[in-house]
Amino acid sequence: MSYSLALALTASMPAAANPTIDIDFSGKTLAEMPGFRAGGNGVERRDASGDFLYSISLPEGTYRVTLTLGDKRSAGRTTVKAESRRLMLRDVATRRGQTVSRSFLVDVRDARLPVPPANAPRSGQGVSLDERDLASFSWDDKLTLEFLGQPRVSAIHVERAEAPRLFLAGDSTVADQYTEPFASWGQMLPAMLNDHVVVANHAKSGATMKSFLAQLRLSKVLSQIRKDDWLFIQFGHNDQKAEWPMTYLDPVQTYPAYLRAYVAEARARGAHPVLVTSPERRNFDGAGKIKDTLGAYAEAVRRVAATENVPLIDLNRDSIAIMEALGPEVSPRAFAEGGKDRTHNDNYGAWLFAAAVARQVREKVPELAPYVTLGEFDPAHPPLPDALSIAPSLPLEESKPEGS
């Protein structure tokens, strides 16, 4: 497999710039392509299989990426992920000599927050990041694209874009998981939407509604969210842990109160809140039914959605339907570490849960329905693992998500 590179890119761009970047691959091998440098671009990582990461230094913002896929010399089957493994394109087949164009939107962000006015409370200059965040591609000053499968890439075009944004606030079942074999529905959702809306995934592994506030992650969302954007809110797995007394929320009083506060903050900025019930854990009883561990929290979300007139995505209900349809024998293949993990999905399971979310978005949020490209999906009859392949990301040090 061969690639080549010719660049038209400014080495350093101020935040106010409106960069347009064109990268043409035409002749050099992957090994001959320049490596990434600070303030520039290039190959960040490569694999003997031909998979590679390509990074471009860019300021925070929404970007439209248009790819020309295909190669004169050989056929390909290209999967593309952006930033920290957000699935954008899955398994795009090209014949030898054929090229096709595909476009998608990517949210690029950093941890900085606006400077507060004089005498206003100060809690630091940015989002509180841990070592995993700092090692990821989610919070840096660049756009990173991952080309996987049998990648054949002829050209990349990147430009700033304006589009509605779907902000995601939640825990590890929503967050961009940084390494295989872990994945979340929030990472898979972009591949089920068209290129006129962008997913801005701010969810954090181990997060509770309180910690999301304390780490200034909600502050970051609220500093960016605009009129007619969307805020999807899904918490519960960690909020229910009474052994975490600093962040515990009971499902009757405090948990609904925090949900209403998040809803109010979105509405105060002209944005549209959407509440999502947490996916259930994979624990079967002797009759092949999923045991309830989150039901009280799911019921609280349903009540708040009804009283606040907020769209409800009932992923708790659909996740149970999916797992029970697969049964105790097959459902472990939808979870990380061969099913040893009963909370966190692998790529296959994350795709199933994202499909359930996308299906309900089409049904329950009419304003967003035109953006959904997913075909028919029935949680009671999900595709089996062998019918749904998703190219794994480049190997990194395995890092189990926080929370359970």
C-alpha cells in the first residue's frame, strides 16, 4: 500500500483564523510521510497493517472533513475515526482505481475556559484533566484522524463549519473511550448522523452529576453551547454509589434536582435538553432476564422528562431488550474483555446501544430526525456480532474506564 503527501498548510494559526487545509496523498509510502510536529501536521502513529493516525494542528472549533477515498493501485475498505476513536465512517469499500468522497463534521476542543470578570469566583483556568485525558486526542490543539481496516486515502480537505451541535454529558457508557477494547454509544453516534450536525462528546469516565460540575466540564459545555444546540444528559451508574458519599445522589430527591438544574442551564442559553436513561448492566437471572440495578434512576429520569417536557431517550429500556435478545450466551460479545466487563461495551455493543439512541432520536426529536442516517434497527432483533464488524483502533496501552 502506498501514499504520498503534498501540503498547503500554515504551520501556526491563531484562534481567529479560518483555516482551509488541503492534503493530497499521491506517491510516497506511508513510511515516507512526515511525522507530526507541534504546530504542524503529519503521521502521528503507524502500524505494520497500514493503519495510521494523522494529526493536523488546529484551534478549537467545528470542522468539516472531506475525504477522497480510494487508490489507483489497489482496492480498499476504509474505516475512519476522529479524535479519541469517534466513529465517522465504517467500512467504505473502493475498487482498484475508484475514488469516492465522504464528508463529516468533527468537534475539536481544548480545556481552556473564558476568563471570568473581575471579582467573580475563580475555579482555575480550565477543565480539570487527569492523566488519561492528557494522553488522549480529545483535549489537545489538533484534529486527529485514524484510518483503519484497509485504508486507501487520496486526499483530505478540512475547513471550518457552522452546524448544530449535540453536546453529550455523561459517564463512561457515553464518553470517548481512549483505548480498545472499550467503547461507548457516544463514540458510535457520529457514524449514524449526516454531515450537517456535529457530536461534541464531553462525557467522562467515572463522572457523576456532581463531579461533572466540580471538574468544570459542565462549565466548558455551557461556555460553548448556543441557541438551538442540544444537550444530551445521561448519568446514573456512578451517582447511585452510596459508597462515594461526596457525589452520591439519591433517586428520589437529589438526583432529580440535579437533572432539572442541567435542563434549566441548557434552556437558559436557548439550547434544547434531552434526557437519556442509563443503559443497564449485563446481569442475567436464572430465567434469562436482566436484573435491575438502575431502575429507580431510570424512573427518575422518566418523571423529570415528563414534568419538564423534555424529550426522553429510554436507553435503559432498549439496552435490556438488546441484551435479552442476544441472551446470556451471545451478549458477552457486546461487552469489553470478552464479557468480563458487565458495564462497558466493546465496539459491537457500543454500536448497538448507539443505534438504539439514534432510532429514538428519529422517533422522539423531530428537529433532529433529518440528521439521522441509520437504517432500520429493532432492539428486540439486533444484528449478531459476526454481521457487524468495526475495525479496531491502533493498539495502545489498555486503560480500563473509571466507574462500573
